Amino acid sequence: MKKNNHIIVLFGIILMTSCGYKKTKIEPKEKDKPNVLFIAIDDLNDWIGVLGGHPQAKTPHMDRLAQRGVLFSNAHCQAPVCNPSRASVMTSLYPSTSGIYFLNPDIIESPVASKNIVMPKRFQQEGYNVFAAGKIFHNGKGINETHIPNYAGQFGGFGPMPEQKISTYPGHPLWDWGVYPESDDQMPDYKIASWAEKKLTKKQDQPFWMGVGFYRPHVPQFAPQKWFDMYPLESLQLPKTISDDLDDIPPYGIDITRLKHVSPTFEWVTENEEWKPLVQSYLACVSFVDDQVGRVLDALDNGDYGDNTYVVLFSDHGFHLGEKERFAKRSLWEDGARVPMIIVGPDIPKGKVINKPVQLLDIYPTLLELCHLKTDPKHEGNSLVPLLKNMDPEWPHYARTCFGPGNYAIISEQYRFIQYNDGSEEFYDHKNDPQEWNNVISSPEYAEVIGKHRNQVPTNRHHILGNGSTGHESYEATEIENH
């Protein structure tokens, strides 16, 4: 019988061949496309544990995320304001190219930026299911809805707001701080994290690009009591500062960070003894939003997508808490422009720290390469994959931040060079002066390296688009004052 079976099988093969059938080679199943979890945090500076910006900051979830991937310790925004920074991230264009320098206009109103496919739309074109919640683009009316397919909403945005201010600061209504509301689940960021948890446990038929945009620690710096309890005022440490920090700053540099701004002045904060309460509220908000990040990461890990998802966490710009005698963002100094940036995912080394200068507009081309998608020649950012795959490659790139045309910071691995629109300059050696207390622009020993940084300042500068925002007014006032 066995012999006959062999004959039958052989006859069958001959018959199929003679009838035109060919043996089909079984190809291995195509590798699934990786997913993207894109986490944006509003106004978060380096006050997280792994960056050491404040010695008392408690951020266990962002810290553990950094241990799972690569922490870029020298990452910088392209503008220290929400709208231009996020527009730059989503188009991979510098503000000097797009003309989007301040809180308006939107991308679609820029003749240059509107020609670029924003990141969520590009991933949708590539077959991804795209959805997001919270602050991804700037919070103008309908902006997130315009640029993000399946946008779930703001979930309350910067709210909830008390009927009357908690602080005594008489200025802008968003500039408030203190204990509010009673529970986490009243906070928009908590609701956004809950939305993300549900999404990450739901079966997806396509690879996904998921945006999660948290609002804290942006003002108003409100959080429930338990987060304030983590930072008792009596033991709270203030940022390190020196009394004569502004003595070597050009007048233009002082004016551009003060004229027409809505944040409380350093003088008001110190005279009203609000410095510690402001630091406390900021840290409370940072720990609160870190907890929401932790909830999202847990949902990712407990679901089906943890092994095939690239996670990018970043902040849109930095924030001053008294350094350089000021509060809020809108500066070209380290505290205003440096941001946390972490990338985690398949085949990315774990627990690595990279100090090469990188930029937020590098995220878009990086994700395209990680997801095996074609590059976009319009992008001005650089893919970070060479840094992710090889921890010591050649990296000739600088980082650049601007606050209006003519005002630029150029950052390398060790130095920060600042040039203002009136030609005045600053230069800091971070190896010897990490707090940027000593402007050494006139020191002969740095002449050659200063020249190299100066050569990175762009000569092509798109004119300012939009009008009427705080940034527009500050820039115009400073120009009048210094020309």
C-alpha cells in the first residue's frame, strides 16, 4: 500500500504539472506596520526626574519611559510659544520658513506651511487609523479638528476654572495657581488619559497613529490637593539663581522677554511672596500629568500593541520659574527652549541618553523612517534614526530656536549662541556654566566657536504672519524700543 501511495502522489504531481499548475512558494507573512503613540505635554521644562531640572521633581512614569528607550537630553523647540512650536512639529518646517512665529495664524494660512502634509494626515494617507484627543496642535477654534482625523475633543481644555481667582495676581485670567478642583477625575487630562486607555484596549483593524495631548503644567496651574502635598512649602527648593543675572544681557534680550507679556513679573512675584507657591503649583501639575502618562503607558503595556508601537513623548517648549528673573516661556535661553524628548519602541536601545543637539521638527522625519515610510523632501528636520541606532555617529547638526525673525538661539552639544534682531549677542559654555549665568560673547578664547554658531543663523526669514497676539505685541514693542 505504501508503494502504491507513492505512485499516486507522483502521478498527482505529474498531472498538476501537465495541466499548467505550478507549486506556489509560501511567502512569510508581511511584518505588521508599527503603531505610533504620540504624547505631547504643554509647557513642560526639564523638571522631570531623569533630566534633573529640579531636585525634588517626582515623575516616576516619565522616568520609567526613559529607561525603556532613548532620552534626548539636549532637545529644543523651534519657538518658545505653543502655536509655532506645534506647527513646526507637525510640518517639520522652521518658523523662519513658514512665517508662523507666534500664537497665530494656523498652518493653513501660511503659503509655505499649507503645502506640507501635516503628520496625522500623512499617516492617514499611509493606511493608518488616525485619532487623537487633547492639545496636539494649538488650541484655536477648530484647529485640531481641521488637522486630525477622528479628533475626540479637548475634554475641557485648560479647565475647570473656579468662579474667582485663587491667586491674587490681577493679570490674565489663565495666570492662576493653587489647589483646584477636588479630584483628579474632574481634570481634562484625567479624562484624556481615560479616553486613551479605552482606545489602547480596543481591537484595531489597521496600524494606528494616536495623539494624546495633555494640558498641564500649562497655566492655570491647578491640581487637586494630593499633588500639592507632595511638595510641602516649608521644604521646597527654589531654582538656583544669582542676583545680577541680567547685568550682561543686551537691552534687546531683556525687552523681548518682558515687554507686553502677560505673566507676572519677577518683582511682583517676590514682593507678594508667591515664588514658592508658583514652584509648588508647577511641580504639583508636573506630577499630576506624569500620573496620566503612566496610565496611558500601562494601558499600552496591558493591551495588544505594546511590542509594536513607537512612543514619542515631548513638550512643546520650556518654562521659567524665576530663572533669568522671569516666569513663563517666550525666551531663547535654556529654560525657555529646552524640552524633554523620549523615543521608545521596537529595536530602540533601552536606557540610553543622547546629548547631541536635536529639535522637535526632527520627530516627523524620524517617525517616517521608523515606520518604513518615504521621506518628504520638504521637511527641514533630520531623522534621528542614526542616533537611535548608533550611539556615537557623526552628527553635524545644530538646534535652532527663534522668537520672531532676527531672534535666534543656535545650540550645539556644549554651547548656546543667541543673536537678536538688533545685532546684539550672547554666548554660553554649558560645560562651565550650565545655568547660563555668564555671557562670554566677548571672550577671545571662544571667537572661533562663536563664529561657527553664528554661521548657522538663517539669512532667509519669512515675514511675520498673523497679528495681535502677545508675541506679536512683544516683538513690535521691542523693535520700537531698540531701533
